[in-house]
Amino acid sequence: MCGICGIIHHKPRPVDKSALEGMNAAISHRGPDSDGFYIRPGVGLAMRRLAIIDLQTGDQPISNEDESIWVVQNGEIYNFPELRDDLEKRGHTFRTNTDTECIVHLYEEFGDDCVQHMRGMFVFALWDAKAERLLIARDRMGQKPLYYTSQNGKLYFSSELTSLLVALPHKPEIHLPSIDFYLSLQYIPEPLTPYDGIFKLPAAHKLTFERSKVQRLNVQRYWQLNYEPKWTVPEAELIEELRTRLREAVVMRMISDVPLGAHLSGGIDSSIIVALMAQASSQPVKTFSVGFEEASFSELPYAQSVAERYATDHHEFTLTFGDIPATISKLITHFGEPFADPSAIPLYHLARLTRQNVTVALNGDGGDEAFAGYHRYWLDLWANRYSSLPVILTEKLIPTLTRMLPNVKDSPVGGNLVDGIKRLEQLVDIDSRASILRWGSYFSPARKSRLWRQEYQAALENRLAESFLVGKFEEALAESFMDRTLYADIHSYLPGDLLVKADRMTMAHSLEGRSPFLDHELAGWAARLPENMKVRGRVGKYLLRKAFAEDLPPRVHTRRKQGFGIPLGDWFRGPLSDWARDVILNPQSPLDQLFESQPRQQLLEEHAAGRANHGKRIYALVVLSLWASNHQ
């Protein structure tokens, strides 16, 4: 696990070494163990290393035998032992025992298709000196990040946005459509960033740069999930296949030359991972959990039951509201862009606790998207039926009645009944193909429109996020509504939110996170499961639950999905209310340049009075204001 960066000139001119060193220093937290540089006329590659595999000889950059090809990598290639054996049989000589060295030899054998042979999480940058050609590739699910921009005859790239900005001669302008996306999605989707002209390389894409070509820069997709044809074997065979595949994915991710453990939330996914780790290990698994003082939000009792079942070496951390303001400021620095998923707060502290004990931690990320764990996958069926009712009911009578309902309290279980009812007005206003927008968006199109200052409303397309998600839904290689929704989530919410959060919060503490559910071969197999193997009635992850029922404590196996809920409403109505008001309404805040003051004032007043729960909206505006203030 590392951080990488680089500067490539359009012509072979000297690279500014100090600029490259500045970029690399900005990502030192991603790799505190060593650094490395490759600098030649017109090309500079750099990296920071967190040593996991081959501690003695695995430093980067790494070259092939004649030093005509050089590579830096952020991530892990889990199938590197098999790749190495095959490459040695083909006549390649290895000087290290690291997975990164496989990349240069795979490139020699297969060119850009080298990426098709890799099984893991990665971003690598490979320089072919003879062809004067750069290849950058990002893993299929999007676990490792890459930002890039082409300016003034140079291509800049880095693992983190703050590192990229270090080398640019001028800070770019804020990209307002990206801020509009943020209000709808709570993150900025790839390939966009908050800055004009700076982009994220999307998951499962490769970027090539060739000096000899007129169109030097090219970005292409190299892999896509396919949900067809469906498996037709009996359920018992699917259960056995799932157990075999997930066990293999876990064991592959337990290869490490440093101590490793697991994040244990107490939910189905992380509990299964811990169970499989315990079954594969001769030593007690080190497990780490975070909870809250508010008992209804804390999953610690469920995590404890799993820890007891497998006699793990268990560690816990309880988060208090006193940690929040200082933590948010740190999060903004590490994300480098506005990011309003509040579960980043407990994950940041969980990663800090974990790193005090281990260097690698497995987790349950990706289980919900692969096996349909979110409530909205079955709720969409009912929502679509509701939307077909007469307009007088869905757009007039029912919305009027829902506005009369009492205040919505924070719920740790994905929203309570009143919260769901209050969303009925939004359901008919948003395209059903944008499922996560209907159920999860903090700001509806109408609320968002009222927020923007008048001069910006005319310049912005108010349905940007909706169009983006519908596009993902329509490009899916799937037939059913639910499979298309799963595809859209895996190509939007997963790489744009969940995996950004996981990468930045673990790397903030030089901790490597590994996600067995994100194994692309497992994900491809799960995509082809029939719908009734994913959702039955109001129960998601049907096959996953059944396959591992005997491996989990009953209270964990049968519980509803909770997620990393946070009592934002209570915090912003209580101990953090004055702080939030100062941040959001401060006349010196950049928010005043973008948004009308009256909607912000109203939002805070309604929340304080208990007439509505705007906790998540307040959090999103606080984050945006602090980020914009830091990047003026």
C-alpha cells in the first residue's frame, strides 16, 4: 500500500524535481516507510511506501531487466505468486519478492492487457522509455484513487487531490456543476472533482499518454460487470460455490509480512469476514470496533458477540461529540474535496485505533452492493407502484399530509417509518432509475434550487445527478430493474463514496484496508445470481445469509441492516448547534458567494425548533463551507 505521483512533459524537458518532491511529501501518510523517485528528461515518477510484502527489497520504483520499463504502484496484486511463477517460466528474471515487480513483466508480455491478469486493488503508473509512453490503470472496483490534470504542456497525477495541487502553478477555479452534484449525492462522482480541469480516473479504466501521438492522452474502460446469463444450478450448489469463493478471497487477503486484523462492525458482512479469517488462522484474529455513547446507534454488542464466538483479540473505541469539530477539519484535509458521508468520522477514529495494533485490516465493504443488502432494493418495487397512482394523490394530497407529520428523530437503522413517509413527495419527483437519489439524497431538486443564488440557478442543470445515475442504470449489462440498480450503485456510490471513505480514512493513519467482497471474480459471479437469491420479500442478501447462517451468532444473523449511523440530528440540535450555525452563516464563509442566506437560516431554525431533522443537510453544508474556506 502506497501513494504515487508523477509529472510527464509533453516534450522531453527537465522535470522540476522540487515540485515532484513536494507532491510526494503531501502523501507521506500513505507510505511512511520509504520513498522513491525515477526522474529522466520529460518524466518523473515518485512514490511513498507502506511496506506490506517483501519488507527488505520491495522499494519502488521497480524496473524490468534492462531498465527500459519503470513502475510505481499503490495497492496489492493478490494473485502475484501465480503470476510470478508463470512469468518466470516465460523467461523473466525477478530481483525482488514484491507483487509490484510482476507488473513490468506482465506489460512486457501482454502490453496494456497486463491489467486483465491482475486480481487485486491497485493504481499503477508504468513508463515505457523506448516508446515514450505512460500507462496508468485503476482496479476494477475502484478501491485505489488517481487524480490527474493536463496543464501547460505537462501531465500531473497523484493518489490524492491535495498532492496534485502542490505542483500546479495556479489553483484552478471551482467547478460549480461538481458542487451541485455534491449537494445531491454528498460526494462528487468520477471523473469530476471540485476543480475545473482536474479529473479522477474512473474505476476499471486505463489512461495512456504517448508523446508521438497528436492526441496524447486517452482514457478507456477495460472491464465491466455482466449480470447475464443467470446461474441455473440448485440453491445448494450456489451456497457451496459462494462459501468457496468468499473463503478464497479472504485467504488471499491474509497474505502479509506485517500484522493484520479486521474491522468488525457487528453487521453481517464484516462478521462473515471475521469468521472466515478465524477459521483460516492458527492465531486469534485481532478485531476492532467503534461505537457511540448513544446506545441506539452503537453496534458494539453485536460485534462483541462475534468476537466472543471466535475468541478474537478484540479492541473497541467509543466516539463522543467532543471529537467531532476537530475530526471534521482533519477529514477535509485528507479528502481534499467536499465529502459529506458522516460515517467517515467513526471510521477515521477506528482506523487510528487499528493502526496502533496492526498495519493491515480486512473489512466487509462491498457486500451490500454485490448481494443486495440495502432496504431500497426491495422498497423500489413498492415505490414504483406508488408512483403509478393518480397525480392528485402523489403530487398534492399525500405530500400535503406528510408535511403535517411530526419531527423525524435520528434512526440508526437506515431511516424510520416517518422518514420514509416524508420521502414520498421526493419519490415521484425523481426518476425511479436513480434509486439512491430518491432514497438517500440530502437535498431534493426543489430544495437545492432554492439554495443556489439566482445567478447560478440559470447556469446549472438542476437534474445533473439524476441524469448521471440514469445513465449508469441504462448502460448496465442487465435485464431486471434491481440488477440495473445494483450496477448503478457499483459504478457510482461504491467508488464515489464508500471506497473513497475507506481509502482516505485508513490511509490517513497509514493503515491498509482490504475488502474480500470486492474481489472482481467474486463480484462477477454474484452479479449473475438470480434475483430471488439476493432479495426475498423484505430480506436482502438472502443467499449470503443462508450460506453463512451457522457461522454467525443468531442475534447477528437475524438482525436488520443498520449501517454506520451517526446521531447528527441530536448533535446539531445540542452541543454542536452554535458551532454549526457559525460555520454555515458566517458572512465571511464562501457559502455566501454561492447560496442564498434565507434557506440556510430557515434550515437551521427548523432543525433547532424540532420541526424537521436537517442533521445531514447541516453536516453537508458545514463540510462544504470548511472545505471552501480552506481552498479559497
